[in-house]
Amino acid sequence: MRLQSDEAYVSIEELSAGYTKPDVILGASLRVGKGEGALIAGPSGSGKTTLFLAMTGVLSHLLEGKVEGKASIGGLDPLKLEDYELLPSKIGIVLQDPEKQIAMPTPIDELTFILENFGYSREEAEKRAAEALKSVGLQSKANFHVENLSGGEKRRLTIAASTVHDPPILLMDEPTASIDPWGIAEIRGLIRSSLDKGMAVLLIEHKPVFFKDLFKRIYILRGGKLDKFEEKDEMSIRDVDFSVKECGEEKGKDIGSGKRVIEARDLAVGYGRAILRAEELEMREGEIVAIVGPNGSGKTTILKTIAGFIGPIEGEIVGERRRFYVPQFPDMLFIKRTVEEELRDQKMDPRARGSLKDLFPWYSSLKSSNPFRLSHGQRRWLSILIALGYDPSVLLLDEPSSGLDLILYNKLVDLLKRVKNSGKSVMISTHDPRLIVDLADRVYYIQDGRMAEKGKSEACSELYEVAGVVR
Amino acid sequence: MSDKMLSPGAGFIYALSLTALAFILRSEIVLLAMVIPNFLLSLYYGRKKVAWVYVLILISAPGIFLNALFFSNYGTLYTTILGRPIYSNCISSFLIVFLRIAVIGSVGAFFVSYYTPMEIVKGLEKELHFPKGIAFSVAYAFRLMPLISKDFSEIRKVRKQRGYRAFPLTAEEFITYAAPLLRISYERAFWTGVAMELRGFRLRGKRRISSREQARFEK
């Protein structure tokens, strides 16, 4: 089915949708034509993903949700089953987490599998898949197991998977949810080249700050309503991050005056072989230190080494023994059946345990809830409180701001400031420039397998620059 | 399709047959004879990838023994443990159930380590004419296994840090282990399912590319 240049490539009209009844999205309308892009922003829980699932027909045909209104993508009506089945040939998709989109063991298998779905013979599919891998620089890793690819390489594989069949439309649902500034730059490149090729691009994103310069049309989804965003309203967007943080001036090295709680020299960490080396690592009482670097650079590995989960390959870490590691997936920390039981765990320090419920803003309404049923932000919050219950001297947080909207992000900053003011030290692995500005006293920056201290302002600016954000 | 000595379809039938036999046979020696080659082959092809399967089998041993102790402790006196008599049927029941689980685990581990998920999809679809949904589900389950193994190892370490046992021994501990594992795996499987759906999985086997598309590709 050929699309006419004046035809809307993506359009929805008065679309309402939900899981048991159409109450999550309320009468949303938008239109994207050839070579046009639209950005939909909104806070956590506003229904962004529901909108994506509804307009592509997944909600009604796969998840048995309820969808009312009209949708048209590439001249097809995804709400009708016969058109829904043909829809994939018109769209390329990029979803939140590269880890959750790859189904096959090797990059070449992944792309071949997709092309075979569209009817290509094995030989044709393999030839075309190889070309697509070359275009994203993965030709030398075509037969590697995907578990041996770095985070960045997995992301490039999902980009190749979204365009390997040359679709006229690109749909993206929060593609930056778990990626670093280097990945954001790649997603920006994909959007730009897709628009240049005349494709229609629809991006759903809770961090529009990274993309707003690429789109003329921006929508805000809030409370189920989709509104066109006007630049003059910028200051009123409380819960959506549209602004680039000011990285500030460099103030010179401030080592702090508290006692050393972590100290290491000539450290090498990794699983079996060294993936990260640091000549010097130091942390003082009441200090917040950020470990900054791309996905797969060893940030988590060094945190786990400090936590004592794995031994260093070279060197030794000395200092305070009471360290607690909070994983990137907060679910891994939960053991009890309710929030209340988690915050009253007898294994915790009795004094620290006493004040925990006051630190959980939703305690009265959610104390009987199963921790796994909380929202992502609440689960992350609970995992940090569980850690505080063990009264650690050093709190190790792995990507604490990932997946948080602006409101929850600001709450997290306040919480960690309170933790710091209580004399505890916090080490954060992150690639979020906001955390550097808002919280970090010092920054260790990872580059080419080496970690060294860097100025806050310089690190923050570098992350924005890498992402290609217009400031 | 595959340069393996045993095609994926034949491998699947082999694994399925041995699993069925494990339920039927009651000879410890025969069951052990089935475990050993599969155990060695799975370690040869899979090494670390399947080691966790054997860890889980070993974890199940105390539970199986307790079960045998409560429900099958009769026959001739074999020995005493902590003053409690252990009869011959308790030992043989324990061995049979444990070896049955070991047969199923080891043949599954061999299957997972010998074939890639892509080979399994092709084998089940083309050789055995399985519906594509089942073939893909089986293949994807094997893709998930190393990820679950990684999650399991992380959960162990995090629990230890909270002052809990690193390995589950009681039913309640097992549930608290399984809950995060299932939740994380479900989320992964859900989004992979959505991605595959929107990448044309429903079209698989139904549609041939048009001559126009073919021409564009040739260009």
C-alpha cells in the first residue's frame, strides 16, 4: 500500500483507551504527516505507554484492553484486526529498554528473524540483516551472543531492528528510559535521519529536554488528555522536564573535611578480567560522590565491588564496613509481603527502622500494598528506605534517577540531601547530568576503562554535549 | 539450517522422550545412566550457562528427602538419622524422585546448551511443524534462562546483604526468591512479546514480500 505525500501517516481522533474501560486516555487527537515529527511528553503514570499500545492496536488485540475512537497508521486502521496484522510492515518501533526487545541470541539472528516475519527468504534476510548491522557498526559482532554486547551495542541493535525493513513510519516509546547520553545521541541521530528520509516520526518521552529542538510539534499528555504544547507555557510544566540544567562554574577541587569512609589505590575491578581501573578513589563522611560513565563502562561493577559482592582484581578498598548497595532493579531487594513489613524488618537496625515510615510519602495509603504493586518511582523510593533501615555509613545507589519523572526526581533529591545531612555518605552511579548539578559534591568520570576525578561543571557539560542537547 | 549432528527437531524429540521416560521408569541405575551423559554433554556445550540448573536440582534434594521421610518411610531398616529410623523405601523413593528431576534437568540443560533459540524456532517450525507461537515461546524461554540465572545471582547477593540466607531452604523463602524473579522475567517477556508483535510475528509464514519490495531490496 503506497502512501500519498499529503496523507496523514499517523493520525488519531478522539481516541479513548484503558485496560478495563477507556479511562486512561481521554479523547486524544493528533496528526503526523510525511517527513513530520511529533513529540508526546508527560509525567509518569500519565498514560504515555497506554497511548502507544492503544494507537498501535496492541491494547485491543493483544492485551484485551478497551479502545474507542479512530486511529490510522500508514493508511491502515490498527484497531481492525486485518489491518493490525499488516501494520508492522509500515512501522519501525523502538521501545524503552533494549534488553526487553531482543528475542534472539545473536544480532544477525535477531534481524534475520524479523525479516523472515515479513516473508523474506533465509538468504535474502541474512544478506539484508548483514547490511543493516554494518550500518550501525555491528558487522564484526553479528554472531556474538547478545549477552556479550555492551549496553550501547544492544541499543544500536534495536535501532537496526526498527529500520531493517525500511518502514515509512517510526514510533518510539520512551527510548531513553534506560540509556546514557551516548545512546540519546544515537536516538537523536535516528530521528534526524528518519525525518530527512521523509519518514513520519512519533516520539513518546518523559525527558523531552533531550529532543525538543528536533520537533516542531510537541504534545503534553496529562490526566489522560493530550494537549498541544505552546512554548510560552514552559514555566507551567511542573512535572515534565523541558529545561537543561545550568552546569555552573567550576569551583576547584573540594575534598571535604570529614573522615575518609572509602579509600582505594590502584584499583582494578571486573568479573575475571579488569574492565575498569582507578588510580585513586576516595570518599568522605557526609559526601555525595557521583560515578559517571556510559552504559557498560563498569559503574555498577565498581559499586558492587565496594559493596563486597565481588572482590577487586587488583588493589584493596579500605574504610567503613557498613555499606549497602541498592540495585538498579529495586524489585530485587524486596522480601516481605507488604510495604509495612518491609519497613519494619527485624533484621534492620532498630533505631534506623523507627523513622522509615515517616520518610515514605505514601505510607498511610500504601502500607498494606505488596511492594511489587507500587509504581516504579515508589519501588525505587522504598528500596532506598530499606537500605537506610540497615543504617549504613555508605549508601551505594545504582542509577537512582532512572525512570523517575520530574516530581519524583525532585523528591529523590530532597531525600538524598537529608541522608547526606545526617552524616552518611552516598555514592551514585549515574549518567544523569541533573544529579551531578543537584547533588554531587565530587565526580569520578569513566573514560576508556579508566576512572578519574573530574570537575562537576565539566562532567555535567560533557554529558549534555555527548547527548547533543541544544542549550 | 543447522550444522549440528542432531537436528533441533530430533533434539527436541530426544529431550521430550527422555522426559517422558523419566516419569515412567523406576530403576535408579537406568535413571542414573540417563543423567550422566546428558550432564556431561550439557557441561561440555554450556559450561557456566547451565550450572545453575544443577544448583537448583541440588537445592531440591532436602525437600525431596523430607517428602520421602514423611510419606514413604517403610520397608527394612536402613539406618538412623538423629535417632529417627530410615527405612529402605525412603531411600529408594528419594533416589527415584531425585534422579527423575535430574534426568529432566540434565536433558533440558543439554538441549539449551546445544542449540541456539533461533535453531530451536526453525527446527520446531520446519521439521516438526509446530505452530509458530509455541516454537517461539519454547525458544524464548531458553533465551530467558541465562538472564534469569544472572538475576538469581544478583538477588542472592542483595539478600545476603539484608541478613537473609543466600539460598532458599524453606517454602516461604523460595516464594520470596521466586517473586522478584518472576516479576522481572514477566516484564521482559511482556515487552519482548509487544516488540515481536509489532515486528511482524503474526505475519510469519503467512506473507511473501511483494515484487516491488523485492526489487527495492535488490537495488
